[in-house]
Amino acid sequence: MLTSFMPDAAVALPAAASKTATEASKPFVIEQVIWSDERKLSWEDFKAQPDDSNPHHALTAANLAVNAKCKDNKYTYVVNCVFLPRQSWSKNKVSEKLLVHEQLHFDLTEVHARQLRRDLQQLNCTTVKKSLNDVVSNAFAKWKAEQDTFDEDCRHGLDKSAQKHWANTIQARLEKLEAYK
């Protein structure tokens, strides 16, 4: 019932010595699920081995994957809310209540993705160099803090009333930020 925060979801890893030069030049792509209204998480998505030393029952590895650039004086950006199956795990893959809690972590990440899209919309090629790092850093800090608050308030899904309140709030925020989907 803990959410993990990773650096960018697509990373290049060093090539193994046994690979050919062509294989070694290909980037390693991490399996990910991009947030969608239509697709909810299932226990089959949680593919990592559980961490027995972790006191929690599940871990949702989610991330805000951000790409912003200026080319030919045109500013573009993409923000994806992603779930990382090979870094997410559960010790209890039969509990629907636990799965709902983990889905709420993913939904809350999408709220922050939409807020970041809204904030990045305010930048342009003149301001991006000066402001991009601050905008993204602030977005990540707020996202992490709110994920922690969510778990504390809900006691990692054990407080049904608090979790229901969060579920309603997250849904309302997703609707309010619909324009930044």
C-alpha cells in the first residue's frame, strides 16, 4: 500500500558484454501501463516479487514520465502517468480492497500528471530553459507528499471512511482537470 517513485520510466541500461554491437545500441525499455479511464489495474499487472522485509502488503510503482523540448522555436511537452508492472508487487493478490487502494495511488498520480500538464502549458521556448526544472521538481515534490498523506490518512487502506473520502476527492479532481487529460 505504498507508492514508489522512480526516475523517468524509460531508461537506457549498459549493454551486456555478450550482445552484438547492434543489440548493444538499442535502449532498454521498461514495461509500463499508461493511465487510462478505461483500463484499471489488475493483480496480473503486479509482476515483481514481493519484498518480505517490507511491512506493507503491496507496492505500486508509478511515475510521471516527462518530456519537454523546444525545436525550431516550437515548445512541446508530453507527460504520462505510468505504472511499472515489473517494479510493483503484492503479497495478497486476492484482496479487492487492497487493489482498490493501489488503483487510487495510480489515479492520484494521474491527478498530478494533469496538474503538471496544466503547469507546463504556461511555458514557452523563452521561459522553458529558466523554469522547466523548477516546475517539474515542484510537481514531483507535491506528488510525493500527497501520496504519503494519502497513505497516512487512509492508514494504507485500513480506514475505509478516509479512503472513501480520498476516492471521491481524487475522482472530483480528475473531472476538474479533464481538459489536461
